[in-house]
Amino acid sequence: MFINHAMGPEPRHEWPTDLDVQALLSSGWSPSPFREFIVKVHSRCDLSCDYCYMYEMADQSWRSQPRAMSAEIADLVARRIGEHARKHCLDRVRLILHGGEPLLAGRDLIARLVASTRAQAGPGIRVDASVQTNGVGLSYSYLELFDELAVGVGVSVDGDATAHDRHRRFASGRGSYAAVSAALRRLRDFPHLFNGLLATIDLRNDPVATYEALADFDPPRIDLLLPHGTWASPPPGRVPDPGATPYADWLTSVFEQWYPKPRTGIRLFEEIMQLLLGGAATSESVGLSPARMVVIETDGSIEQTDTLKIAFDGAPATGLHLATSPLDDALRQPQVAARQIGVQGLSADCRACPVHRVCGGGMYAHRYRPGTGFANPSVYCPDLMALIGHIRDRMKADLDARLSRKADH
Ligand code: SF4
């Protein structure tokens, strides 16, 4: 029997709850099917990071979730993903094992979910599976399992020991850097599994030292994440003065170290550069590409991106559960549609902004303000504008210099 924990608190009547999806459909718009499935195989964590959006922010729905996903729900997840991929003729989907801390779910549940999702998808659909872990439990035996199952591994680490242990600690207060760096050394024996590092920025950490410490682990890519915040609860150091750009200043220092001779990829910079050249981004941090990601909670509830947990209690909820709803039902919800309609999903201020096609209003969750909902610029607006401007000017100067050298020959 499935217990539906998905209903949660009453939805708020703020944008985009009044978005008329029927009118959008009648105008010829059609939703983009999900391609990325974030599955919360375990709802608890073996760390107590003080900035965690799962446990430390407005939404507290983790408290009513079972600790681990059951085998029954894992099979249902696999069936619904397979059904969605086949219905929309997708050739490739991403299965991301997430938590809490996903490794706490255990080898059997993880192996079962990965194998049965691939079986349900069938031979014509590639399932790229990966796990996003804090690294603490990333044992050699887990790495051997991931090697066997072809599951990629992403690890969260914030820089050197001081930077990392500022926030990423055990409940006892002890830092986790020693455990995580040991796991990253084990991962060196499986370089083909290494997907990259996630690092949350703290302005107190030296930007260049942070970049170098992360690059020393030889990741194929680094994701530098802005700490979560909204207009109601701004991120640390993001003062109301629009002339202050502390996060752009920090990121610009990293960019200037990285750009002339990159040691590895940095997703935010690469995506901004790609967007400046007229391409598209794939992350939810910048750009206007439709969001094609859905979250499956530990109990089988269907949710929107989990970063919405920073906005208000119940913000990610859809009220849908896999036992009674195919994933297509979520595509018709205003909250999901709002993230698939490009410029139409931006606030009036963003639509009038000269960099809106690159910025895309920033990460959706960072736009929240009580009353106007998500119809606002990002709380990081000044930083995004300054960073994009810096990268654009740097690329332009570089291209101009190269073109004039070519003309001289
Ligand atoms: S820079 Fe600010 S106003 Fe411009 S698109 Fe981004 S968030 Fe909106």
C-alpha cells in the first residue's frame, strides 16, 4: 500500500499559481518532457551542514518522509520513468540518486533502482545514472558497485579543509574534510566514474585558493554554487545596495585565474560563455532553457526542484504521487510550466534587462519574494549582471585581439 505524503501545506496564491496553462496549450505551446529524474533514495544525512536547503530552510517536509525509499517505491519510480521516456520517444534520460545522503540507502536498493530503471526504459533508451554524495560513505566497495553498474559520482566539497569544514560538519561539530578528501583519493582509482565537484561559495574563503584546492582533486568539472537565499531571506553578504557585487567580485577572481589556462571545467563560466555566443545552457542557474528536471521524493511523491525548499514550507510540492499519477500530470502544473516558457516566465524587470537571455533571471528559487512569488529578478541580480558583463568584456577583448593578430598576418 502506498501512503501519499504529497499533499503538504496549502499552496500559496502567488505567481505562478495563476498561470493559465490551458491558455498556453491553446496558443500552441507544449510542455517539454522531463529528461532528468532526481530520486531521493534516502531522506536523512550523515552530515549536519549548516547551510543545507533540505533541513535548514523553510520547507520541513523531510520530517514526514520515510528514512529510506522502499523496494516497492523504487520499482514504481523505474516504471514511471520508463513509461515517460517511451511515451515521449526520448533516447536518453538522466537518473540522479540524491538525498539526504543517497549512500545511506544501501547497495541493494541502489542497484535495484538503477537496474530496474534501465529495464523499464528498454534497449532504445540510454539511462545515464549518477549519484550525488557528500563523500563520507564513499567506500571502495561502493565504488566497485558503481563501476559495475556504470553509475557516475559527483561529490560535494567546498574547497580546502578550512573552507569545507566551515559548514560541512558532522552533528558532533567535527569537520568532514578528512573523510571526503580520503574518498576523493579513492575515486582516483575510478576516474571514468568521476562526474565532478559541487562547491558552495562562502565569501570568507579566498576565491583563487578555493579554485586551486578543488582543481587539485582533478575533477572533470566544478560547479560553483551561490549559497541559497531569497528576497525574504537574503544570502550571506548580499546586502540591499545594488552597487555591491560581492559574489560577482569573488567569482571574477576565480574567472581571471581560470580563463587564461583552465585546469578543469567550471560550469557557471562555461554556460555564461556559451549563452553569450548564442548557445543554450543546461543547468538551472542561468539561461532560458526549459527546466526538464523532476524530483521523486523518498515516499514516491512527485516534486519540483528541491532548491524551492528555501522559499516556503511546501514550495516544491505538486500534490501528485507516482502511485496515482504519471509524470506527465506534473508537466501541466502552473509551477512546472512557468519554468518552461522562457522569457514569458520572467518578471517585467528581467524582461527589460539587457542581459536577460544570458542570465535568465538566475536560479528560479532565488527570485522568491512573499507576495509576488517568483515574478522577481534574482536576489543575486547585481552580481549576475556584473559577472556576465565581466565575462562578456573579457571574451570580446580576447576575440578582438585574436582577430587583429590574424589581420596583421
Ligand atoms: S541581471 Fe537581474 S534583471 Fe537582468 S535578467 Fe538577471 S536577475 Fe533579471
